Amino acid sequence: MTTPDVLPYGSWRSPISAAEVSAASPRLEGARFVGPASEVWWGESVAEEAGRSAVRRRAASGTVVDVLRAPWSARSRVHEYGGGSWTADEEGTLYFVEKSDQRVWRQDRDGEPRPLTRDAGDVRYGGLTLQHGRLLAVREDHTRGRTPVRDIVEIPLDGSGADRATRLPSLAGGSDFVAHPALSPSGHRLAWVAWDHPHMAWDRAELRVARLDGEDGPEWTTVAGGGSSPLQPVWTDDDELIYADDPTGRWNLWRLRLTADLRHEPLAEADADTGGPLWVLGTRWFALLDDGRVAAVRTDGSEKLVVLDGGDERQVAVDAVTRLSIEDVRGSRLLLSGAGSGGAGLWEVDVDDESATGLIVGGTSPWGDEWMPRSRAVTFAGLHGPVHAFDYPPANPRAVGPETERPPYVVFVHGGPTDHVGGAASGKIAYLTSRGIGVLDVNYGGSSGYGRAYRERLRGQWGVVDVDDVVAAARGHADSGAADPERLAIAGGSAGGWTVLCALTNSDAFGAGISRYGVADLRRLAEDTHDFEARYLDGMVGPLPEAEALYIERSPLSHLDRLRTPLLIEQGLDDTVVPPSQSEAVRDALAQNGVPHAYLAFEGEGHGFRGADTLVRTMEAELAFLGQVFGFETPGVPPLELD
């Protein structure tokens, strides 16, 4: 065995390039079993094609081909975050939302796409689902006033809905937002989840049921929720539903008999979540197997897959620990997307035969396991309670740091802010750790995955609790001897970028910051952001105009005179969630303050980067930036000029 070289942290040579990380990190968007031969189809964002969302299939022979070929791209913009942009039937007919026009299209096997919905201006579809031979979708209509109108519709499979004179009738509406349509086996009842401003789906929502065969049209009844957040109704028969809900503080599974007294029974109580924030349509946290058993995702920081059989529960071994979604089921087999030790991937899992579990796409490191860091769950004492995080120390089989030196660390701050990280390594993390830079991935208060109380720690306290928690985690990690307190950086995007900017204007814990399309001005965010999040700030800060003073006080733009920390800003110029004007204001203040900084703007990128060139450029720029600020060489990447 070769003795590792002793080299300064941050300067270790690594085989992991930014281009390889971009190519090796598939962004998966749904999966299905198709046809009697059980072909596996999946959606995948192709970074090399400007983030085009392809649909691909693996035949029984193992050959992978594109079902949906360029220039077609299956991507929904409902709620801006989309989801459920495609589905397929047993014959191999593909139904998808085309990114460019947001219409629903049909493509028969080996045929060409033809439209199923009309060209009616800014009308979007998402959450596509085929149930009992009927195609359901969430429709978001931006043509009927300043506020979008959302409802659930059935899309005719014969193309008659594409006629310009046809407006598809609504199956369910009457609220600001709808999701998770579920058709009963007979087709007489529809269940769905609904919620209204100012709540988000994970704050307060309702589970509703309507009869579709009434003479006066659908009439709905609320059967669960109101003070909780039900998710994902699934029919077991025409009179019974299984769904996820969190009236006890954890999303658990419940059984509901649609009798006169609406009998609700807990199906599997656990101090863990089967459910999560409904940012993306089509996410599934559980599924019914053909024999009546239930496969479910359990989240408590990290995630696991379990099978519930009456009162019995059994864990299924899978190489995935976070972002698990049960995409489809056939017999005892299921398609499971998620991320594990080798990054994001899609697995075919047989819950009765773990030896038959196989990887479909992604999920492995092209550099070998020795280059992928292992996470360690850590908890720090914070001002508002415990702070959960995952530590990824530097790892390189060919190098170690000097005994007298402690490594630089980047504190990762996820977005949302109601998101969570689960301890899965990624190429982006390995890109840093293999060069001698540690990563501390923090689930600050407000993160999901630890129950409602932890999630609601941020209520009214955005810009306070999240900042206190990431500072406590960074300082606690340095105090433990794991990190160099003089070389701590903080990085995050969107809501994570907000926390980056707040932390840099309200503490001296960090020596460098990286903000990707970060929120800088709460009032401007409230004015400019899209409808899905238009009232999100009511819960996280307070309603306007009553809380305007808080909006001003919390916003980093109100305190840019305090911004004295070197900062790298990255921004998509097509971002409608956080407009470029916010990042530009931060850039201008840094210049006025004489603070070293760089501003990278990307044409064609929105809220979240997808293009291969952008992903490569940002990773290399971030590494060069850290090296320049913290004083170590960064071989193999272009230098970054700071203003």
C-alpha cells in the first residue's frame, strides 16, 4: 500500500473533476414499470443538453434508449417547481408536459408527439397520473386574472382536449392549491389534497373526497386535516383510503373508512416521518403492494425503506438514505429513487428478495468508493435547541493533512428552508473532500425530517433561528477540533443563500461565503415571487403590512454596511423565484464596501442550475474562490478573479 503524501488541506490532487461530477449526478424525475416485459422507464435531466428532461427506458436486454428525444423536454412548471411531468401506460404510450408550452402531449410507442391539451396561453399542467385508464392532472391557469387558478382535470386520451374551443371541465377545485388526485377503483370518487393561502402544504392542508357521479357535478367533503398536513391519499377499495398525516407531530400512515362517522385509525405509528414538504408534485412516500402490504419511507434525519404487514414491520436493505420516493410498484417489486453512498440513483427493489435488488441508473461513484466520503451524524447545542447535521471530513487515499493543521470546512445550508439533508454523499461533496476541504451539511431548525416541532422552530424566526443554528454548528464543529475556526466558509442556494447572507451580516463565524440565487430583500421577495410562495413569508416572518418593520430589519440588504466577508455570488438570469436584482444589489454593496467578491451570472438558468457548463463553472469557481480567500493552491481549476 502506498503511503499517503502529507499535503496542505485544500491542495490535494483529486481525480474528481467538475465535468465528471456534472455528468455523474443524474437528476431523476419519476420512473415507471411499462409493459408485460417490465421495462423500466425514468425521467432524467441531461446536463449536456442544457438540462433537457428526457424520458429513457431500459429494455429487458439492458439497452438504454431515449423514449422522449431532443428537442422535446418533459418538465412541468406548476408551482414553478413542477413534478409529475410524465407518465406511461402498459402499451408504452408516453404522456408528458412539454417544457416550452406546458401543454400535455401523447407519444405512442415509436411514434411522434401530438397534443392532448389546447394552446390557451399560460396554462400549465403537472402531477400527471394514469389511474384506471384515465389521465388526471393538476391544471394551473394564469390567464384568468392576476392570481393563478388551480384545479384537477381529466385529459381525454383521444386528443379531443386539444381543440381550441374545448376547456376541460374541473373535477376538483375550490382552493388555492390542489395535489395528489386519487381515483377510486370504480371511478365514482376522487380524493385529493388541498390548501389555501397563507398556509403551505406542510403547515395546514385538507384531505377531500368528492363523488364524481352527482347530477350537480362534483361535491366535496373534507375528511381529514385542517389542523394538520395530510398527504398522498391511496384507495384500497371504493370506501377506504390510506394516507399520511401528522396530527401527532410526525407524518404517519392512517386508514380511513368512509362511513358516517369517518373512522380514522393509525396504520403504523412511529417516531419518524412517512411524508415530507410537498414542493414537487408526484412525490410518493408509500405504496400498496399487490398483496395488500405497504412499502413506506421512514425519515428521522436519514431515511429507510420498510414493509408493513399488519402489525409487523421489516426494514428492507437499500443503498439509499435520503430523498427516497417510491415511484412505482409491480408485485413485490418497486422502483425507488433516492441518494446513497454513491450519489443519486434509481433502484429496482424486490422487498421479498433483497438479492434481486438492482441499480437502474446512477447510484455509483465512477471514482471508486475510496473517494466518496462517509457521513457522520452529529448534533450541536444551539440557542434554540439541538442542531442536527452530517459531517463529511476530508478523504483522499493518496493524501493526508499535516498533524499541525486543521482542515478548512464549508458549511452547507440547504434551501426550502423546509427541506432536509440525509447523510448521502454526492459528487459535489466529494469534489471538495477529496481535495482536503471538509463539508458540514446542516439541518437547521425549520428543516423537515425531524417532526413538526423541529420544523416549526423557524415559524416567525426566519433569519434568526436558521442563522443561530448554522453558526452554532460551525463553531461547535471547530471547538471539537474537527475544523479550522479561521477557515470556515458557508454556502447555500435560494433560502440557503438567504441564510448565508444573514449569517455574514450578523456574525463573524465565517471567513468566506457562497450565495447561489440567495434572497437578500424580504419585501422585494414578497413583491416579486410567484404565487406558490407568495404567502410563505407570513409564517416564517409575519404578514404584511403588519410585519413590515421585521422584513426590513431581517433583510441583509438593510445591513450591507456590515458585509465585510469575501463573497461569491451565483445567479441565473431567468430566475423568477429570486430575481437577479437581489444578487446585483449585494454585488454593488460589496463593491462599495471594498470587499473582495465575484459575481457570476448565467443566461438561460432559472432557480436552480441545470446546464452542464453552468454546473462545471460554478464548482470550479467555488473551489478557486475558497483557495484564494483561505490561502491554498487549487491545482487543476481556472483562477477566479475577485473584484
